[in-house]
Amino acid sequence: MIPLSWYLALSAVLFSIGVVGVLVQRNVIALFMCIELMLNAVNLTFVAFSRFLDQTTGQLFVFIVMAVAAAEAAVGLAIIISLFRNRETLNVDEADLLKL
């Protein structure tokens, strides 16, 4: 049996990679993927604790997070497509102005 600490260490590594990606990346799609990576790291933590404590509430939270992530993906991709159509770039530095 794999100990809980390994799951938590893997989750911390994945979350750290996502945070570094959000801070470093300038491409909107890469930022989007890093945010999804952070959400999956949190899901891994929820499932690990749910399994460790023999409760299903952690798995319930995973379903809620996945539903929020799906809605975020739909809205986020729509915003990215709109941004690319209006600005013809996916660079965050060039897309931070509100006016066209």
C-alpha cells in the first residue's frame, strides 16, 4: 500500500508546477493549462484524504471541483477565442487593456 505522504508530495509537486507556470507563462492557453493542473492537484489531495480516512466526502468534492473546472473550461475557451479574434494574439501582456 502506498502511504498518504507520497500522494500529498505528488500533489504538492503538481500544484507547484502549476503555480510556477501561472507566474512565468505569457500565453493564455498555457496559463489555462496551468490552472487546470492546479485543480487536478487539489483533486488528488481530496481523493488521497478520502481514501485514507475511509470517507466519501473527498470524492464528492472532487466531482464538484470537476464540474466547476468544466464550466471554467467552457467559459475560458470562449474568452480565449474572443480574445484571439479581436486582438489576433494570445499574449497576456498585449491583452490586458480593456479597449480595443
